[in-house]
Amino acid sequence: MLDHLDLRCYFDVVAGKDDVPRGKPHPDTYSRTAARLGAQPEDCIVFEDAVLGEQAAYRAGMRCVAVATTLAAKDFQAPLTVIKDFTGFTPEHLLELLAQQPAAPKARKGRG
């Protein structure tokens, strides 16, 4: 999709299922991406529209913003916030949310 829409140039790193031994809810995709970026997991924010992805973020030691495109807000475990889309979501708002949740939640047991 990134190539079809000519968007790859806007990303420093792209990782997918072919780049890791285990997919979500395992943390491999997010951990590999952070390593490629030279970033610490606690400095990463995952934007995720699925519960398994949210679980993977927490297992990787990252915080998550839930994007409620296919799931209801109540279906997510402990995101920083839930957004419908990125309209009006600012870096300043994200910094406020990070101050309220200084560490990644633990992934719930029983989901992957």
C-alpha cells in the first residue's frame, strides 16, 4: 500500500510481518522498528486500530493511542487516548497525555 500510494518516502523505517519471526500480539514488529530507528521503547508511541496491536505495543514497552476505526473505544485496554482519526490531534495534546501515563501498561494475560 505504501508503494502504491507513493508514501514510503515519508517513513524512516517500515517493518512488517516479513521482517519479524512472530506477528502481533508479540512485540517483535514494534521492537524491531524501535531498534532500526535507534529509539528506546519507552520513547515510542504506537498508533493502533486493533487489540492485538495494542497488546504488542505494551509487550514492547511502548504506549499506545487507539484509533477507533473498526473497534469501539471500550474494546481497548489502556490507551493514552482513543481517536476516530487524526483531525485535531496535536503534538501538544500527545505530550499532555504522556505526562499522565509515564510508563507503558502491562499487556493483559490471555490475549496471545
